[in-house]
Amino acid sequence: MPEWEAVIGLEIHTQLKTRTKMFCSCEAGFGGEPNTRTCPVCLAFPGALPVPNETAVEWTIKLGHALNCRVAEHAVFHRKNYFYPDNPKGYQISQYDEPLCIEGSFVVPGPDGDSEVRIVRAHLEEDAAKTIHVGGATGRIVGSAHSNVDFNRGGTPLVEIVTQPDLRSAEQAKRFLQLLRQTIVELGVSDAEMEKGTLRADANISVREVGEAGYRTRTELKNMNSFNHIARGIDAEIRRQIETWESGGEVVQETLDYEVKSDTVTPRRRKEEADDYLYFPEPDLVPLKPPADLVERLRTEVPELPGARIRRFEKEYELPYYDAEVLNGSAALAALYEQVALEGIDAKAASNVLMNDFVATGVDPAAVDGAELAKLIAARATIPRESFTRALIESGDPDFRAETYLGDTLVADTAELEPLVERVLADNPGQVAAYKGGKDGLLGFFVGQVMKETQGKADPKVVNELLRAKLA
């Protein structure tokens, strides 16, 4: 049987969190009573004319810089013509062959090196309204009783990022999307929340034999609302295409939905090409010509991005890749880690506490005083586990001080602990015999009994040493 490889390109849509919509002054944003954030422009009343949102244009350029794109000196809005109930004009104002940002690249660091995904373009458009399919089991149009349309979302600024087909696995696509989302969030241009629909991704998928030149017929997978579902959907479609080719069939170019419960894909419609949309320049809008000084100013406003910060953490703090990736899950967590590390705390020890104990508390890293947390971490070996955990939970309080918890020290005096160890062993003769018979795992049982007697205040290291000596 031939060996196959996947060929995957992504189309990512992210709503910009501007105060108003793309071409009118209606309030933009998630939620609100249906059809209350509308006006003649976004409802396409005759004679209503669009006016571009200046902030949306600037934020798209800033995002383009983060994607290493070239910002076009001349960009044109086009009409993308199609009929659907969520599109009141009968066309969408988008960009076609003269987009705002072109020819970029996005580097995704990984444990085995960097992978580069080429960016075809990042263009600015307006979002469609939200169609709500009522009835049926899937919430999709197939099988629904009827559909309602909420026009609040219609006209929201939307950036579409299109990649080259440079991805070769579902896991690689997932990692790309997760890092891209974090980058968008840190730029401050979008909340990029998949559950709210402010970030959406479609995957164009084909397969070919390893070493084969060119591309085979692709399909488009749509309507996936989590990174895990995207990865699972891509894997399902890869399996389906391989089975189709190996059975002598032909893959048809079409749009598909992923069914989570059955882990299968189902066809929605035949895939459209650009010619089907009859693009032509929007006659009511002049071309965009971003001034060079504006483009340069926006370039300087791009902060250090997560991908670069991951590699810096590896080099500067000598952290494993996994630690650097987890710590850069948010800008606030990364900043807190650096505050703690700069206080002289061992880099790996600080990483372990933040990645595991601290993250588990759910405390907002931005609310924590790094210097106070560093004092706590420095003394963690002498503080009872319960006190240390309680301190982490309260570390986000405005008046948090590490000294409050540093007085709760572990009991390490062997003279005090030895009688307890002897009593635990005397109370459990069966387990002692089993341990001496070769069941070394029972050592943890004895340690647990001593910790219980001391309400967690015994030094586990000293307890282990005493137990081993007594059981020898």
C-alpha cells in the first residue's frame, strides 16, 4: 500500500474588537438582544453608503506585521456576490486580488525545531449575520425546522487569514492555530474566542502519496468550534480521503461538516471557486492607500510575540521546550514568571510551581505581585503543603504578603518525628511485613500515615529517611 501525506491549508476568520462595525456606526460586540444593533447601512437599505472603520484598517495592518506580511500600498475592497439569508445586501464587502496584507509567514516553534507556515494574505471584510437553525439534532441547517437570523453580528470587522497548504498533520494545524490565537489576543485586536465565534477556522484538506508532486482534489471542512474538534475533524477527513483513493474512487471537491459524536464528516455542498462569487471592485469605496509613516508606526507597536518569547525562555532561562510553551500560554503568566525569575529564584523551580500548583488555582497572573510570590516559592521546602497551596490561592489578593505564611514551617526535628514513625509502624504490622517482603510501594503508605498524624506539617524528606532506617 502507498504511504500517504496530508496537505492542509487554513482559512482563519477573527473578529476585530472595535467599538463599532466595519462600515457603519452601530455598536459591535458579542451578545445583546437579537437585531438591536442595526442600521440602514448594515441592513442594506437602498441608498445607505458604507464608510470604512479607520481603527479596523490600522489593526489589520498591525496583525499583518505580526504575520510578517508586506503591507500593500494600494488595497481595494471588492463585492463578493452570493445569496444567503445572513447576507442582506446579496454581497459581502471583502477584498480579493488586492488585499491589505500579503506574502507573509508565521513561525511555529516546536520541540524538534521551528516550522514555517506561509501566509497568502490577511484581508479585511465584514462579517455575516448569525443564522440560528432551530430544530433538528445538530444545530445545522440540515434537519432543522426553520432558521432565524440575528443581524447584530452583520457588518462586524473581520480579518481573514489564508495560509499556503504547508501543514502536514492535524496536530501541526492545531498547534499553528493555538499560537496564532495567542498572538492575535496579545496584539489586543481581538478576543479570538472560538466559543463566541470571534475566531473561526476552516481547513482545506487533500492527501497525496509521499514524494508525489502537485496536489490532488481538496475538500473544505467548516464549522468547527474548538481546537480539538478541528484536529479530530482533519484526521477524520484524511482517513476518508485515503480510503477513497485506495478503494479506486475519486475525491470530490466539496464543503463538509464534522460530526463530533460519530467522528465522521458529512457533505454540505459542492465547493465554490472564486469565479462563482463574481468579484468586482466596490464602487462606493475608494482604494486604501496606507501612508508609509502609519505603516511604520504600527510596526513599532507590535510587542514581543509568543512564538519568539518561547524560544527566548528556552535560551535565557534554560527551560525545556514544554515549560516555555506552557508559561507562554498567556502574556500575563509569562510576565509573572519573569518577575519571579528576576528575584533570583531557580528558573526550573519557578517554572514547576507556576505551571502546576499556581495554574491549578485559577488565580489571574496579572493580579499577583511577582516579588511576593518569589518569597513564597523560595521557602516552599519549609512550608507545609496545605499552607503553600492556600498561599497560592490567596496570592492574587491586593494585600497578599508572603510573610503571613512563612511562619508555618515544616516539622523537621527527628526527635519529635521518630516516636510518630515508630507508632505508625507498630500500628501496621501487616504492611511492615509486606514491605520487608518486597512491596516497596508501601513506603508511601507509611509516609501518608505520618503526615496524617502531623496534619501535613512533617517534613516529607525527614519522614522518608526515618522510615527507611526503621524498615531496613
